[in-house]
Amino acid sequence: MNEQHGYDIEDLSIGMSASYGKTVTDADIVLFAGVSGDNNAVHTNQEFAATTAFGGRIAHGLLSAGFISAALGTRLPGPGTIYMGQQLNFRAPVRPGDTVNATLTVKSVDMKRARVVLDTVCRVGSTVVIDGEATVMVTSSTRRAAKAQAERPSESPR
């Protein structure tokens, strides 16, 4: 583990899994609309949203996908993880009050490049709302040790 308690590449193996869950509130949707600039009425206007195929307001897809990022940065691999890419499939809507559980599972580990590919799935209950795959860069205890060794002053012979 690194000093922030995130997994190093050397700690990871295929099949490792972790989850992060959060209940989506009206405040989350309003704040996400404000910070992202996405004020689509299907997210912010109940009267309009009631006339859509969803029959009411839904959360922004990327708000829900953000829980994948939370799981990556806080659970697996955890602190020190750098997002390199994400492929997403939006399968079902998330509504205010729904609890989204993002689950990550290590799919492949590239020790040389310190890269990990993880399957990513978000569920509300048993319903898959998002699935996909993330690629991340991970910290390395081997690289930290090599850097520390290189930075040590060499002892001169007497």
C-alpha cells in the first residue's frame, strides 16, 4: 500500500473487487447541474420530465458515473489512482432517492506500465444502470523504492 493507504500495482490481482454506494438527492442533481452547466429539463424540471419517456426527473448519467470515480479514488485501487480512460454504457435511469452502488473488479494488471483495467458496474438494487470498463494508472512500491535509492547521496570512499 502507498502512504495514503491506496493499493500499489504490486498489491493488485485479477478478481479483486470493491464497492462504493451513495443515495442520489435532489441537492446532488441541482449541484451537478450547476457545476456542469447541464440544466437539461429532464433533470431539473418535474413538469417537463413527467412528459418524457422517463415519467419524471432523472439524475445526470455522469453524476451516477461519478460514483465509479469515487470508488476508484477511495476504494480500489484507492488514493494515488489516476484515471486514464472510461467506457460507459447507460442501461437504466437513476432517480432522486435511488441508491447507486458502484462495483469495480480488477480485470487485468500491467505491472510494467503500472496500469490496471477494471470492470465497472453501477446498480440500483438489482438493476444495472451503468456498466463499462475503466483504465487507471496506479502507484508502485517498486518505483518508489527505486526513486528513493536514486535520491540517496552516495557515500564517498575515505
